[in-house]
Amino acid sequence: MRRSILLIIGQSLLLLLSGPAAAQNCFDPLASPMSQQPADWKRLIDWKPTTTNPEVVELQRISDGRGSNINLDYYAYTFKKHPARTIQEVFQRTRRSFETYARGSKRDPGQQFFLPYRSGSVPDTVQKESAKLWASSQPAGALMTFVLVSHQPVLVLRATLEGKLGGLGVVLEQGDVLATCSTELDFIFTTAHTKSGGWHPVSGNRGFGMKDNGDGTWTFYTMAADRRAPYLGGRMAEADAYRRNASHPFESKQSDPSEALYLKGHEFWLAFFAAMIEDFEKQGMTIVRETVNSRRYAYPL
């Protein structure tokens, strides 16, 4: 009897010790890169982090998104490993190069399309704190900003450096994300509704990671689970698109307004990864193959 009790205790301790080690990544890359099984995105779909960051009004949950579909995507790029650096060093360098990649190869080099979040119109303490976290080996907690090209120009009242309204002007949209999990080889961004940036256009999670394939190649991958955000601006843009379609019923190639946001995102990531591949090639890391798997599925799943 005593032996049985000791055996049960020993097995329980083994489970406690082995549990965290089995989950030392933030999310699971696809075993089958072109999978069309939503269950393969389960960890990202179920990821519901919290935050005490005072600049975040709320983290945007998938369940609070709108529409009858969900975007599930996976982009992966396999390349020859770096001749001298470790995979951890290359992953950190890649992550820290996001600001360069976000510009793409055809954008204005003077415009920042990815940077640490700031609460006002000029750099501030909030931005410095996120910049420090983002530069570290564990960026969880960094609040970052993607500058997004809208479906259409956004006409808003611009704030001057003195905090006064400076008249109407066309600006680019801001999409804020919080790093809600990180390890040496992967991390997750969760979209955030913030005080400065307002709503991110989509609600959900996107993970980025790098893995060693054991054959002299490494793979950089990203996957996402997200839905259209429930903010008024997005609803109005889609309503306008639906009205335009209705007023031109005989056009042969009418776009689906519910797809427009996802397609814009897809275009952004293709430009982003084109710039990343160019950087890899300069480092002697020749690209071997790529995977682009971006689809919408009926929601709820």
C-alpha cells in the first residue's frame, strides 16, 4: 500500500515538473503548413491574456469581433541557417528589424511603419519603456504600433505639438499590439484598443517564431487567428463598400467588403516578408521555400 502511494506521489511530481517544459513555446507552428483544419490554430484562438498597462483600454478578444468569419493564416519561410550566429541570435535580430521590414521595399524610407507605442504626439516615457522591452531578449509587455494604410484616406483633426487641434488632415491609421507572451524563439502579439491609437482593425492574436529543422535549415513563421474589430470606423467603411456594390450591380469583379480588411493585411505581410527575405539573403541565409496559407473560416468554429 505504502509503495503504491509513493508511486502515485512520484508520478504526480513528474507531471508537475514535466508540464512547464512541454509548454515552453508561446504557440504551436503548423505541422502541416497548408492545413485547413481550424483546430491547428487552437492555442492562438484560445489565448486570452490580460494586462495592467494603463494605456490599454482593452485587449481585443476574438470572441468580441464581428462578422460570420475568422481569419486563420500561416506564413513560413525556410532558409539556410546562418553560418556563424545561433538561431536565438538570428531570431532576436529579425524581431528587432521589424521596423525595417514593415516599410517594405517600396515605401517611404522616412516614414516609420512600426515603432514603440507613445501616448502623445512626441516621444515620451511610455514609448521608452516599450522600446527597452522590445530590445530585450524577452519582449513580453512591450506595447508596439503598426502604422496601417487604410482602405481609404482618413480625414481627422490633427493635434499640434502644443496639444491643440491643427485642422483637418489625412493621416495613416494606427494599429497597436501588445506582446503578451515571449520566449527566446517565439512571441505573440495581441491586438489592443488603446488610449492613443483607438481600435486595432482586427481582434485577435498573431504569433511569430523560428525553429531549427535539423537539416541545416531554419524556418521563420507567423500565424494568426483574428476577426474584424467591432469599432464604428470599420463598420462604416464596409457599409460604404456595400452601397457602392449595390449602385454598380453589373460590374463583373465586385470585391467582397468583408474580405477587404484581410486582403489589406495579406498585402502588408507579403511586403513585410519580401523585405525580410532580402535581409536574410544579404546575411548569407538563402531562402529554400515558402508557405503562404491565408483563409477565412465560418465563425463560430
